[in-house]
Amino acid sequence: MTIPTVDTWHEVVKSRNTAALEALLADDVVFHSPVVHTPQAGKAITLQYLSAAFHVFFNESFQYTREIRGPRDAALEFQVEIDGIAVNGIDLLKWNEEGRIVEFKVMIRPLKAINLIHQKMAAMLQAKR
């Protein structure tokens, strides 16, 4: 059975359900962070980053504003306000034939937003250790 990846991702975002997130990720998923130089490979580390992002990004102002979908990939543009700073970004998802995410890339702008996200994500990840 193939997972409807983007629709499932939107459900995961809405519910912040980390068990559903884990089920959506392939074991060999690679996460590309806007603030970490090297790709992060594997389900455990990707789950850690995305779970932290749930706390940093998903407040009442978060919304996806545009979607571009392909057969096995999608670009999801988002906006959110965090600590008075407007953050604009894109989640790039790529999935396998089962619908499990194999690559997740986040791009953020402007520089002020990147610096803020770096600070908040570092604090969140440090607290989880």
C-alpha cells in the first residue's frame, strides 16, 4: 500500500503526532537542515530534528502557502512568525515507491530568520539530549 505522502505530512503537522511522523519516514531518510552544513542520515536523527521543529515552527501563525507536487516529490512553501520575526521557507520532500519520505530539505529566509531558527533549534535539540 502506498502512503499519500503530502496529505499524510499535512495530517502529521496538524496533529504533531511523532508516531505518525516516524511511520512516514523511510529508514534511510536524509535530512538537510538550513543551519547544519552536512546532511543528517537516518530515521532517528531526522525524527529528532523534525520533532524539535514541531515545537519551534508550529505555532498558531504557521501556514503552508503554496504547494508544488510531483509524482514522488513536493515543494511546500510556508510562513510563520516567531518572536516577531517573519520566517519564510520551503520544505522539499522526496519519497520512495511506498510513499515514505527519503529526503527532507528545509530552506529558510531571510538571514534574520535563519539566525533565530538556528538559536531555537539548537536549544531544543540540546534540551532533548
